[in-house]
Amino acid sequence: MKSLKVSFAELNARERTKALLDEDTFRELLDPFEGFESPHLVRQGIVPQSDDGVVIAKGNINGDPAVIISIEGSFQGGGIGEVSGAKIAGALELALRDNQNGIPTRTIIVYDTGGVRLQEANYGLLAIAEIGSAISALREYTPVIGVIPGKIGCFGGMSLTAGLCSTLIMTKEGRLTLNGPEVIEQEAGIQEFDSQNRRLIWNTIGGEQRFSLGFVDYLAEDDIDSIKNIIIESTRRTEKSHSRSEQVQLYRNRLQKIDPSFPLNSLDLQRKWEEASIEEGERWIEENSDESCIESRGRTWFTALTTKTKSNLTPSVLCADEEIEDERVRYISVVPNLNSRYHRAREGEVGLEEGWTIAHYVREAIEQDDGGDRRAIVAIVDVPSQAYGYTEELLGLHQAGAAAVDAYAAARRAGHPVVTLVVGNAISGAFLTHGLQANRILALDDEKVNIHVMSKQSAARITRRTVQELEEATKKTPAMAYDVLSFSTLGALHELIGGVNASNPESEDIKLIERKIVESIDSARSGPSDLRIRLQSLQAKDNRSASIKVRERLETLW
Amino acid sequence: MESLFFQYPAKNKIERQSHVGVVGSGDLEVLVTPSEEPWVKVEVRTGMTGFEQTWEKVIERFCNYYAAQATIQVNDFGATPGVVSLRLVQALEVSGHHEIS
């Protein structure tokens, strides 16, 4: 007899972990009675949830020890705050430790998240960088399985972490995208994306569309047994396959086949996508635009710090190899290109070409230095945002971002000191993609240096508050603020450098920054290759204490 | 957000902790912890302000009827009184209250 389907998507986060684990093996870590709720929501008049919207459960899957991380989409849209983010990152870090010590622990993430929880802004941003770092490392030992069953879907910074998974399973009801439709509409206008048009949304970022272009591996029925069987099959796979985020040449070739100035037809797109090979192929030649009309600190500082010919694979991503003192350094900077084929990525935003090109330059350095001295990689950061556009999301901006995240994380693990120099804006997905995977982050202390997760207008729209109310809340939660000084209180900066002319650096300014870069490289070479140093600073002990306590308790219960 | 506290005499022991619900639209989360004291103590945190009297009636009726010796935490996100009552009873059922299970 054919049995009826039993919906997985309709279950809450905790029920989902129980449904996937073998009977009677479920054991929750940091359960609702442990008292780890968000310390930031009550102050803003928002009722917290006892597990902060994330369930960490250990148990067996088909007899194999496993950990399941499940995000509750019904609580605050599955947004990642300090506690929920630390639970996810902490569980992944412990799964990594297990697998490194020869204890195989299967890892499954059930995504139902809108991305960073805007009420905890930069806490979420830092946590997502740590989650990405852990998935990238863990994948070398065991497949990391992501499931997007739907209800909310997987949005924002968390879509970058989904793009890092070894295997992605999605249902038709799921959605996967970096920028949500409402944010695109807010930032780019209704002509770019009509956030009320449900059909358009599902045809762009829905499960079927994602599967048709290969951004997910399985399109599953919304049925517990079907999803569990796919998970078992995926975790049992022993041959190491390349994840999407490593297939940089293939995706760059795919993008080269597409002309975004014409409307994109889904079938046509699928055909071109499949035709592309991994060999270097034809490519669009873009003229360099007249750069002088648009101010870019990314370009100013790149020019100040480099002398040699710049690579121009993509005019908006500058790359050059230099030597400072005895250190070989590869500088990478994203800059405006008014001639970009992608009209939403012309003012220095990180778009499709930028993400994949960054990944290319970083991986090129890893390959070239294989077996020898590892050069330093310095990301010069002045990025106003990721590119908010329809074409970007259709063609997988989250995957382009994931590729860059993965490349930086891989470089770090391979022993390249990765240093970020924030000279201007460092905003949300763009900063996650280009900058937040560094061993050391330097930032100029300057009023035009801003670090945050979303423009005030969009953040107000998504959280249904006025801009005024938002600014009021910012005073109570420094992680919601936009200025670099507030960001520095979170302890993730290696140094906040004052007294430098950030817009028009003089030769003393440049010398000072070069000295700071060399010092950071030295410091990175002698430190760990992961991101734990960000939680060891004095400021982190004060202002990210919940991130630390969650990890400590998780380790005890593990 | 509003925090409300209630306390009533209680005489029935319950067996274990229980947790039900989520802090999602129109729903609430209930955490029940058994207590040795002859009281049932309830803390309600709710995003909707100005419904103190409604809460009092719902909680009073529940506490007097079941008289479970427990500390109860309620995190509410705009649930109706009917949903609140159902969740409270569900939580006691999971806790092993003799009258329900």
C-alpha cells in the first residue's frame, strides 16, 4: 500500500530534528530550560524565545552519529542574532573538532531563515562569517548537508552559508536568495523586482528554479521519509566531490555566455548553463570606464598601495602582487565600473562577476603558492553593498558570494595570512563576501567608514518600524549602529587606525598603513588559521559575552 | 513589551519539565518547571500591551482548575485567549499532570 506523505515543512524546528533522527536518539543541547535567550531583544521591546530560534540536536541518522542544526522560521523570521548565531557556529566548530579527531559526526543544517536578525545586526553578521568559516573547514572531513524545506526559505547572509554546503536539498516551497524581494524593491525600485508578484518570486528563487540551474542538488517532495532518505544517501557518499563554491572557472564561463542586457528566458538560460565547460572560453570584453567621475576609496587605496600592472579579468575587481618589506602581498579591491554589463553592479557593489572573480584571484594565489611560501592576501574594502537586482538573484548571487567566502577561508587554512583593510563602506553581504573571512581586520577610524547589515530604509521596512524608531533602538544596541567605532566594540577588529587621511592618503599615510599590514601579516602567521581570535579580544569578552558563553556551554554538553 | 506576574496556591505535583509552542505570530511558548512549593507562579511576557485583565482571567482560571505546583514562563507573540489556554493545557499534559494524561 502506498503511504501518505507526511509534511516536513509544516513541522517546527524541534519537530524537524526529531523527524530526521532515529527514534529515541534525540538529545537537545542548550534546550529551552538552559536560559540562553537573546540578551538584546527585551531592551527593544521584543519578546524573546527560550532557544533563540535555533535547535541543536544530537542523535543518530540511520545508525550514524549526527548533529542537526535547525532554525525556527516562525520566531523573528528565523533571523540570526548573537545567541542563535553562536549556537550554529559553535555546533559546527565542535562537529569539525570531532571529525578532525577521527570521530565521524554527520552534520545537517535545516535552513528556515531570513538572514541576519536586523535587531542584532552586526552580531548576526559576525556569527554568519564564523558559520561560513566552519562549514568551509568541516566540508573537508564530512559532507555538510543543507535542507531548505520552505515556509521562510533561506535568505541574506545565510544563503552564502547554504552556498558552501556539500549537498543542498530543497522543496518546491523553499526559496533561496541573497537579497529578498522586498529589499530589492526597496533598494532598486519596483521595476527591478515587484515583491508582491509571487509567481515572479518563485520563478526566480524558488526550489524548482534553483534545481533547474543546478544551485541545489535535490528537489525533494515535502515528505519526511523522502527527505530523510536523501540525507542518508548524501551522508554516506564517500568520494569527495567538488562543491559549487569551488567550481570557479565553470561558473565564470557560464556567466560569460549570458548577456544580461536582454531579458533572460529560463529554458535558454538552462541550455547556455549546460553548454559551458570548465575550460577557459570566450569572454565579454568590457571597456574600462572613466573612473574619475565616481569617488572610490577602494581604487584610491589600491592605487596608493600598488605599483604593478593590474589584472583586468573584470574591470571592477583590481588585483596586483606587491612586496612590502620581505612579504609578498596580493591586493584585491572591488571598485566601480560604470560600463559593467550588470546595471545593478556599477557603483562598486559586489555582484556576480565580482564574487566569482574574487574567488578566482584568491584560488589562483593558493594554487601558485602550493608547496612554497604562502603570500599574504589583502582585501581592500570599500563596498557600498551587494548588487540588488533581479538578474543577480536569478543567476545565483548567493553562490558567487559563497565562492569568494570559500576561497578566502581556504586561503586562510592553507596558511596564507589574509588581512582586510576597511577604508570605506563595508556593508552586509558585500562585507561577508569580501573581507569578513580574514585572519585580521584593520579599519580606518574615519566618519565615512561604515559597517552594517542593511540600509536604514530597508531595515525599517523589513522590521516594520520607522527610521526614527530604528535610530532609537540603535542607541541601546551598538551592534545596530552604522559607525566603525561602534563596530570596534564587538572586538572583531585587529586595530582601528586613526590619524590617516582616508580620502586622499599622503605618503606618510601609505607608509603607516603598509607597516600595519605587515604587522597584521606577522600576527596572522603566528596565530590560529580559524576565526577564534575574534572572540578572544578584550572587547569581545565584554560585548560578545553571549557568543562566548554559548560556545562554552555547548562544549560541556557535547 | 509587557511583563506580568501571577501567583496562586497549588497542590498537585507534576512529574517533569515541559516546553511547547513557538514565539511566532499568533502563537506563544510555554515552559513548565515542577516546583516543591505549594504555589503556581506564572510570568507572562507579551508583545501586545494593554491586555492585563484578559491575561489575568485566563491564567487565574487555568491555575485554579489544575493547581499544578510549578513555575511557568509564557513568551507570547499575540496569541488569542483560546490559543493561550490550549497551549497551557498542552504543556501540563507533557509535564504529566495526573488529571490530563
